[in-house]
Amino acid sequence: MAYSNKVIDHYENPRNVGSFAKDDPNVATGIVGAPECGDVMKLQLKIDDSGVIEDARFKTFGCGSAIASSSYVTELVKGKTVDDALQIKNTQIVEELSLPPVKIHCSVLAEDAIKAAIGDWKKRKGERTQPAKAASNE
Amino acid sequence: MGRVIYMDNHATTPMDPRVLEAMLPYFTDKFGNAASRNHQFGWDAEGAVDTAREQIGRLIHAKSKEIIFTSGATESDNLAIKGVVEFYKDKGNHVITAVTEHKAVLDTCKALERTGKAQVTYLQVDKEGLVDPDDVRKAITDKTILISLMYANNEIGTIHPVAEVGKLAKEKGVLFHSDATQGVGKLPLDVEAMGIDLMSLTAHKLYGPKGCGALYVRSKGPRVRLTPMMDGGGHERGMRSGTLNVPGIVGFGKACELSGAEMETEAGRMLQMRERLHRGLFEQLDEVYLNGHPTQRLPGNLNVSFAFVEGESLLMGLKDVAVSSGSACTSATLEPSYVLKALGVGDDLAHTSIRFGLGRFNTMEDVEDVIERVVREVRRLRDMSPLYEMAKEGIDLKSYQWARE
């Protein structure tokens, strides 16, 4: 199978690889996929108090297309509000990277990673703004 | 990036220039049909085919007339299994094989089950890929007509106890077929000593041309009969009609002759390279696992799982090294290797497996280069792998709650 030039470029020069400190209150983490399926993506977003994604990092276990999809997503989300980032569709990734049909699932996983990370952010934000309530529930 | 290194010799091998040289006259000057009995062109072709039959027979200790030419090992497997099942249908309908066989055997068996022509027992293997001869013995019933067990596995290189199974088959009066595609020319094979009644071979795995294979069919003790799959001119003792691929057969014969003559030194050299590759990778990388048997394997085969690094992405990184992977992403079915699965290798590790297949044209320099490139690329991809990070943090990946869709 031949890879598109953009997939190769992201694979060879991945953007924003790495990890943020997990205990940073502004960092949200989404981990999607499973090792036995051959794909796991970890996407971390640094989100400011106004809900704008300041920075992003990823780590991916998966094929070249999965690595490229997550690398591209980190570029795509930067500067977006979380609401705008939630609007990102996997088809955008497919188009940008010219993914063949057998690699569509890589783009779906990348979209899921955004949703998982933002879900984590919302959850943690809720916990932070209602500490008293959370404590009283225990 | 450096020069391209081919290390996928279980998939196919480059043709030896000496083989090509032997073949060339049979495309042009000596183009005759081996079945033309009444002129020089036909006689030349027939003579060349006879020589090849002898060369092939000598390599496996068979008589030349016991060699039936086919288009390749897939056809040989089909002919052996379907031909026996059809011919001996009054005697029984039970076939015994193993779960790690090549698809040419497994899918042939499945086709026979589907059409109700055979009942098939698929034997399990141990974690190193070996079939237990005792399991074969237990599986034999009074309906069993054929055992089909490969000599050496194409993915993990595990060498089955073929001689023991052959002996067992003789005792029980069951025919024994072995797909020896990967082993022929690499290791000594003796159809007499091993009790093999039918054996599949192909030229392109031993530095011969593609599209040319053979089926060994025992002529005596017992004389094996087959129902042909192709009807026509009755070539090859009626077992396989069709004009013979004379240049291919000449090349096949030459390839067998060369492999036989050089087997001992080549097997030793291959083993040295394999051991170096094994050591080089295992010394420099953690979390690497050998798939298959530590010693009872093809000398040129090394199959390794590089935990936390997906196989296809590793292949992509090794773009100037030709190897193959058991990862789902590299297979047509999107399932990881069924062979590794049969060994009990989890899907997570199967996705990270790479098969290295050393061959005649590899050198120690290739091995050193491949070690360096693989180590570099595995490290790069592990730096990018969330699983490696998690494992290093002490997270148990097996019990972790993955967010599956």
C-alpha cells in the first residue's frame, strides 16, 4: 500500500509529540483505542480558562496513518475553542491526509481522541468549580 | 537512508543468476514442447525436463518419476489434498492437519468441508508452534485417509516433527502429505526416511523462478493415487494436464541442484546471521519477544514482537528494509496473524511482530545495518507510543480499562 506524501511527512516529522504533566489543572487527556486492536491514541490538550486550546500533544501506537491522523489533529485543534474543536469531523482528516478506505478508522479514532480529551476537561472543570458538592457526595 | 536490504526471503527469493543462465536457452532456441515426441525440439525439451526431475528428486531423495510439475506450492497443496480425498473417498473422508498450516492447505480443507467431501481435524500447536505427534495419533480414526502437516512454518519457521508423524502414518496406513515449501533446499529432506507420501515444493523459495512448483507423489510402498484437478492431455502421469513450463522447470531443477550442493555451508552461514540478528536486537532493546521455537526453526527465520510498536508503522519506518509483519494492518483480512494467535501470542503482541527472512544474498553487513535501523526506529516509535509510556509508569496494560467503541 502506498502512503500519501502527507501521511509520510507526519509520520517522519510528527508534530507535537510528547506529554504534558498530567497534574496540570489546565491539561485534559483523552486515551482511545486498545492495544489488541492495534491502535491507541493519547491526545492531551492545554486549555485556558476561556476554553481556548492553547497547545496539544499526542502519543500514538498504531500504523503510519494513525500516527499521521493524530499528529494532524494536534495542529488542527490549536487555537480553537473547545466547542469548535468538537465540530472537527473525521472526514476532514481523511481529506487532508488522503487516507484510503481501509484507514478511515484511524481518522475516526483521532476524532474520538478530541472528544475524549474535551470530555476529560469538562469533567475536571466540573469537579473544580463544585468542590464542595463533590466532597459532600462522598 | 541507505541501500535497500531485502530480508523477506520467506515471501520469495531473488533468482540466482546461475538459475537464470540455465533457463535462458529454453525461452528461445530450445523452445520445444516437452510433449512433442517426434522432433528434436520436443526431445530437447523433454530431456531438459527429465534432468530437472532428477535434480529435484535428488534433493528430496525421491525417484525422478515421482515429481509432478505444477504452477506452485498452492496448486500442489490443492492437488495433494483434493486429489487424495476424491480418489480415496470409498476408504474414508477424514483429514488431519494443523491450525498453523499455510492458507493453501487450510482453505483447501475448508473447501472440502463446505462441499461435504471431507471432515477435517485441525490440531492445535504448543506455544512454540509444534504439533505433538501424540495428538496426531489420537486424532486418527478408521475414516482417516490423509494427514497434512507442513515441514517448516512460513511465519515462525518452526520445524515440525515430520519424521515421527510419517512413521505414525505408516503404522496406521494413512497417507502423509507435507507442505515443505519453506524447508526444501534449506534443510535436509528425505521422503523415504521421513515417511512422506506427498510433498509440495515451489521453485521461487529456493532462488528459482515463480510460477513453477512440484508435488512429490510416492510411487511405491504405497503407490499413491490422485484424482486430477485439471483435465486435458494427461501430462505428468495423468495427474496434472497442461503443457510443461520448460524454462521454469529447468530453473527449478538448477535451483535444487545448487541448494543441495551449498546446503551445509549456507545453513551454517544463515544460522550465524540469524543468531547475530537475534542477539543484536535483544541486547539493545527491552520488551522484545521471540515468536516460535528457540532452536527447532528454519536457520534463516527470526520472528520478533517489539512490544508497544505497531508492526506496520515499524515497516514504514524501515522503508529501505524489506521485511514483513503479523500486524493486522498489513494483512488483507485486518486480523493479526492466525499463526501467532495459535501460539497463544496475544493480539497486542501479534500487532507488533516482524518476520525477518534471511537468504542466500544477505551478508553479515546487511544484518548489522538492519539491527541498527530497527533499533533506531523502534526507539523512535516507542518515544511516540502511549503504551510504552504507560508501561514505564507501571500501568498494567492488560487490566487497564480501554475506551473501546
